[in-house]
Amino acid sequence: MSSPKLEETIERKSDETGDKVTPWDVNAESDTGIDYDKLIRRFGSSKISPELITRIESIIKKPVHHFIRRGIFFSHRDLESILTVYEQQKPFFLYTGRGPSSEAMHLGHLIPFIMTKWLQDAFDVPLVIQMTDDEKFLWKDITIDDANKYAYENAKDIIACGFDPTKTFIFSDFDFMAQCPNFYRNICRIQKSVTFNQVKGIFGFTESDCIGKIAFPAIQAAPSVSSSFPFIFGEKLKQELPCLIPCAIDQDPYFRMTRDVAPRLNFPKPSLIHSTFFPALQGSKSKMSASDPNSSIFLTDSPKDIKTKINKHAFSGGKDSIEEHRAKGGDCDIDVSFQYLTFFMDDDQRLEEIRQDYSSGKLLTGELKKILIEVLQTLVAQHQERRKQVTSDVVRQFMTPRQLNFRY
């Protein structure tokens, strides 16, 4: 059964803004980046309001992560319902993922996992992480073996974020599909409920796309259904558990589709919390990409690499001369170094001091870049040290199907 209403809504809203946001391409018209207020209207999600933040803090009895406080995670779908579930002391689970297209992850890839780690700790809930090596094989010019190898290498970086092994299951689509009949059955249920016209309207597929791409969205949808993981939640699970998905907003089309078909399959609609995009070094018109080394700070970069990339490539909001900059100040809205600090400097007071000093002209571009370089060199070095502790046995532990601990 098709869903003309969903197709028509997406097609009608696609031209509202010149910004391009799909699961595969992100490009903004303005130097300040994507217009997220327009994107919320276009996608039909809801803004995370101050009232919702207050409710989260009252429930978990501590401040929200600075990603939420600063609007880096800015949009949601039915987050209120997850909070109600938690208040009622009923179980829910987290689901996020990674498309492994290269051995090395970059800073932008860390954002959803940092948020997911905080959510796991704050709510004490189980988590599943899907490595979509099949997707990357279908979309990229790489072999199956390479895509699968990248999944295991990327898993090491994800584990290094500090996830609890008793509450976290990581899986490769290529390897997991044959191990879990329930997962494949739910994929088929979803595939049978979505027409080609629907996925064409949502994802822009054409008749020239391989059939693997057309069928793939159901594979990304299935982990939001708890019965896909009977070893975690029990073979005789009487009721599907609610799911919360932290992700960048470019992944939202997959879950618009999922939420559309879920009621017809007696699945709960997954809830989502969306992040903004992590800018490329060249500016906020595009997001950081692993395919362009000069646009990215990789988690394998040395301190020297980080310093060179920031000094050479980081787009500046400063003026052309020191005299003009002192007189007029810099533009934090377009300055990449300041934007990166909003992600990785958790001290609100220090960040505000930097914003004021740069905007007034007191702080020069080179001085701002120096502050960022020190922050990123420390962050990446600490990550690399944690990753060294992630052995093949540790990866195997996380990727072994097993029951996870959860409160209720």
C-alpha cells in the first residue's frame, strides 16, 4: 500500500530552500551554512525548545550535554514520548549507525557517537550500532571485502568513545544478516510495505539506480524495531520497545519512511534527535567529508597535521588586514575555527569570552586558530590513546550477539 500523502509532502517541500540536504549530499547556499529553521519546516520535524530541555534536565537530574544546550542537536521527532516512557519506568533503546567508507573516521563522524554515549549514560539504556558496509558497497566504488574491513576499523573508533560493553551491540550488516533471521524478516516486512514510488519520492532514486539501493532503506529501518534483536530483548518479547535514534538530520529521510510504515506493521514509530552538520574546513557551505582530505581532520592525524590543516585551510571570518579586523572584528557565524570550538569546547564561559573577543577585534584570526589547534590536538591524541586499547578481542566482544543489560 503506497502513501501518496508522504510522497506529495516531500515533493512539494523539496524546492522551499536552495540548500541541498540528502543522505549523500549536503550543500548550503549561504556562507553561514544550512538554514536549519527552513529545514525543520521542510522535513516536518520539531525544534528542541527551552521547555523540552528543562524537562530533560528535570528527569535526568543533571544539565543536558552542551550539544543540546548550544543547538548542535536542534531538532527531534517525538522525543517527548521517549521521556514519558522513561518517566513511567518502562524500557526503551538507542539506535545509531555508521556508513564505513574509509579506514579513518574524521571529527564530524564523532558527533552522533558523543551524543549517543551521553544519552546511554544519562538514561542507562541499551544501544545498537549498525555498520552499513552493504550500503557503502552499493553506493561507493569499493569492494565488499574493503567495506567490511572498514566496518571493523571504524568500530574501533566508535568503541574508543567509551561505550559500555554490557549495554552496547555493534554489528556489520554483511555479517549479521545471516546470523539473525528476525532481523531479515523485519527487513522483508518493511520492504513489502514500501513502494518504489515512495522511495523514489523520498530518496530521489531513478530507474538507473541498482535495485540494491532501492531495497536498502528497509535495512537501515529494521534496527529501530526491537524484535530485530531477540537475543538482546528476549525471544518472547510481548511488545515492541520504543527506540530513540540520534543522527545527523541528513539521515532523517530513512526514518520518515520508517515512521510512515510502522503503524501498518504494529511497530512503534521511532523517535529521533537530529544534529546539525559538522562544517568542512573550507566553510559551512558543505559538511566535512572523508573523500576530501583537505576538508577534514581525521582521527589518525598527527598534531602537526592538525596544525597545518587548520592554519592552511580553515575558513576565516576575520578581516583582510589586522587594522580592519581590530576596527570591525571577525564574524563568528562563518568562521570555521569558532564553529569547531562550539562543538568541542565544553566551557560555556570561555567560549563566550572567545566569541566576544573575536567579534570585537581583540582576538585575531591566527590567535583563534591557535586556541582551536590546541583543543583538537588534545582531543585527537586522547582518542588515539583510547583506540590503542581496543584490541580485536574487544571488537569481537562488542560485535557478538548477546543479551544486554537494561534497567526494566
